[in-house]
Amino acid sequence: MTTITASRTRIPRSIFARVVHEGERVKITKYDEEVYLISKADMELLRAVEDSADLQQAEEIRERIRKGEEKAAPWGATKRELGL
């Protein structure tokens, strides 16, 4: 993730403060593109949701391998395929 200081942006201090202290979410647009400014708490929640989804997917794959429905790829072959 890229990090920049608030002083390098044009986000008004009052908006930044509302995000930090009140958890307000802000949509920033430029032409037809959108990005969002969210609080640290929201970011931590998003990461936790992603981690939970990743764990659930890994458990489902592990179960399919255990049942013989899917075969695990050898680590060496996976590394070669990824160029590692």
C-alpha cells in the first residue's frame, strides 16, 4: 500500500478530521474514477473480512484435497511456474 502524508493532499483538514474522529467515509472523484477515504478502524475491519474469506477458502480447498476431489500442487512445481 502506498502511503502519503495528509499535507501532500488537497483534502481539507475538516474532512480529514471527520474521517479520523467520526469514522465518516468520503468518496473522492476525478472524472469517472472513484477512490475512498476511510478510517483506520474501517481498514482494519476490511482486512479482517478479507482474512476470514481467505481462511474459509483455504479450509474448503483443504477439505476437497482430503476427499480426493482436488489434488495439491507440489511446492517445487508451483515455485517454477511462478518464476520463484
